[in-house]
Amino acid sequence: QEEAAAHLGGDPREFGVSTVAFTGTGGHLDGLDVVTVEWQDRKPVPAAGTERHLPADLVLLAMGFVGSETGLLERLGAGKGSSYETTRPGVFLCGDMRTGQSLVLKAMEDGLSAARAVDARLRKGGA
């Protein structure tokens, strides 16, 4: 994967990985279990021996125009809230997950608005 100028600096980016599980205790995220995927017949296939743990305290899912996974909110114990934050404190939605599939520019604008909502929540001392 080629890196653009916008990718330089900050935290490292990994391409071609699939999240297997979110990890943590007491409802607080501490990382992700991931595996490297190889593309076979236009489908991602886990590569044997590439499983690993990545520490994290914040995860942003940017999934493109693939639609929303229907069971994700239920597995997180959350429902759609009235704004960007779900019914589970600290879990936010934006873009296709919040409003359904739409244009990328609309999703980007929604992502910025969601980031403002996350920032406001963190400034209040919530996680």
C-alpha cells in the first residue's frame, strides 16, 4: 500500500490486516487481536502464523462503502443514540454506520462532526 503525505507522521498504519477481536476488561478497550490477510479470489484469507495483539485505547473503524455490519452494535451492547454517541457511553457512530450508505464527502463531514462529539466527551472527563 502506498503512503500519501497525509499518512506520514503519527502512529503507524497497517494495511491488509483483519481484526479478530477487541480486548479489554470492564468495558474498557486495551487492544485488538489481528491477523494479516492475503487476497485470494478477491477475498481476504487469514495468513497462518500472523496473529498478533495491537495495544489500543481508541479504535476508529473506516470501512468504506461496504455497508454497515448489522450485529456490531448489538455485540458492543449499544444502540443508536440521538446524536453521534450511542446508548453505550464512549461508543460513537458516524458515516454509513450512522446514516446509511451515502457519498464519501457526506461521510467525511459526518466523521468530522463525530470527532467533535468525541472531543467534547473527552474534555468532560469521560472515556
